[in-house]
Amino acid sequence: MNAAVDTLFAALADPHRRRAVELLGQRPRRAGELAEALGLPAPALSKHLRVLKASGLVTDTHPDFDARVRIYALKDGAMSDLKRWLASTEAMWTTQLAALKAHLEKKDR
């Protein structure tokens, strides 16, 4: 497993961060919206958002009308390494389980 996948798993290990990713998957949101939806105080959410940004899952922008507001969104392609790892792991397990099944069926004969 490469470091990028390790970083993504670490970022997604927390249930609040996973829920934030789910919410951001629906649409970009302001930090206040996320805090309210997650039931977290602003400082706690800020820590979670820092982890998500550091992992490369989330980006933030400032709207033209107010530089104090941050809009968070999922970063395009941020989970591509994780998807590749999951696909290769699934393929490995499929092969291993098929071999086990063949072995057990052969043994039963």
C-alpha cells in the first residue's frame, strides 16, 4: 500500500470526517453548514477539515463576495489511488477465494 492510500485511510478513519465527505459529495458547503450538519462546534470541525485538506480529499475556496467565507468541496480525483488499491485487493481476494473453492471441491470428490 502506498503512502497516499495510507493517508486517505487515516483521514477517513474518523466517522465525522467520513460524514463530511458524504455531505460534500452532495454539493460544496460552507464550514458553518458542515458544522451544523455534523453537530460539531466550529473548532472541532476546523480540525477535521484540516485533516481532510492535508489528505488531499477536500479543497476550499473563498467566494468573491466575502473572503472570510470558505466553501469546501471534494477534490476531483482525490480517491483514485484508493479506488485502484481497492480494485486490486478485490481482484486478489476473488482469485484467492476461487482457488480455495476449487481446492475444496476437488477434495470433496
